[in-house]
Amino acid sequence: MPCAFGYGETGGLEWAQEDPNYLWHTPFGEPKRLITRNGSGAGDAAARLSRVPPGHPEGYLEGFANIYSEAADAIVARREGRELADEVIYPTILDGLKGVEFIDACIRSSARNAAWVRV
């Protein structure tokens, strides 16, 4: 559980890697304050650099950006007549089907009092 603590002349800061959207600020002689990423009190500079709204974890947009970038690479490869093979990585229809099969197995297992079911 990597944490960072900092104490200076006017107070302290506390941040934990497993909860990266939160920063605790403790001004000397005052109660501890929670500052959330892109939330109230974070400041103009933080708001300018935060690309996702409060409540969405960092990486949310990057995940979609990766999928779109990989799909664009696949389209270019197809247009150039190149084999895709392992050149691009993005979810396929088969991946979606496997996800739905997993959810179906979870529902069937739940209906059988958490019994093992074949996927």
C-alpha cells in the first residue's frame, strides 16, 4: 500500500496509490480536508489538467482511446492489404460473446445457490 505523506510549515498532505483520486490536506490547527480529483477545492490548474469528470476513475478515457486507436490501426492495415494477426489489440465480437456467456453462467450459478456451472 504505497502512501505518500508530506508535512511542511503550514500543514500536511496524505495520498495513497490504491485510492489515487483523493488527497488529504491537513492545515495546522484545522480539521483534515478531503480534496478529490477535479472536485471542489482542487483549483483551476488541477481542473484544467483533469480530462475526466469527478466520479470517473483515471484511465477511463484512456481505455476508450486505446480501443479507438487500435481499431484505426486495424482499418489502415486492412486498407493497405496487410494481415492483422497480432498487430492490433482490441475487443472482438468473440470477446463480447465470451463476456455474455460468463454473465449467463453467473446467473445460472446464482439460481442454483452458487453451484459450479459449465461455461
